[in-house]
Amino acid sequence: MTAQTVDSTALAERIAAIASDRKAIDVRVVDLRGIVSYTDFFVICSGNTERQTKAIHDAIHEALKHADDRLLPRRTEGASESRWILLDYLDVVVHIFTPEAREYYRLEQLWGEAPARSAG
């Protein structure tokens, strides 16, 4: 099964829950349906340190890889530096930041018109 065949809302919620279980802070689900054509949701969260952002990444990747639907991200960026890690599951794009990187890039402000909610 691919990310396209999984309900994007359920996938975003599952990813947010996994991140929360790994003690991610300020987990937000941003609904981009009808705003952009390349994805339905962003899941944005932070880890307190680069080590924690990597642990959040690893938990999401492993949980989805070993789930019944065996999801793998289409692309992963930033895992080696761990300041901003991106996992692209097509309909859901995950952004895991350190607090400094999140403040610098401010994705929530960039997509301020999109409906967003806290998760976890």
C-alpha cells in the first residue's frame, strides 16, 4: 500500500500521535487541502534537541514502516543534521524542528491562512 491509498486525515493524526508519544512539543496539524495541490496536511512539531528530533523521526519512520500498510516516505531530508527533518508521505508532509529552527523558518506563519490545530 502507498501513502496515496491511506486516508490523509487518519495518517496525519497517526503521525501526530507518534510524535506526541516521543515527547514532541507543540505538535500542530495544518490542513492544506484546497490551498496547495502537492499535499493535504503538514504535521509540524519540535524536539528540544537534535537528538530528540532524530528520535521523533525514527519513531515515525519505524511505526509506519512496520504498520499493516507498510508506509515509507517518498523522500526524507535533514536527518543527518537533525535541525529540520522532513518526511514526505505525499498526502502528509512531516516537519520536525529544533526550537531554534522552527522559530527561524516559522512555517505556521507562512501558512497562517490554513486551518491548524494542536495535536497530542
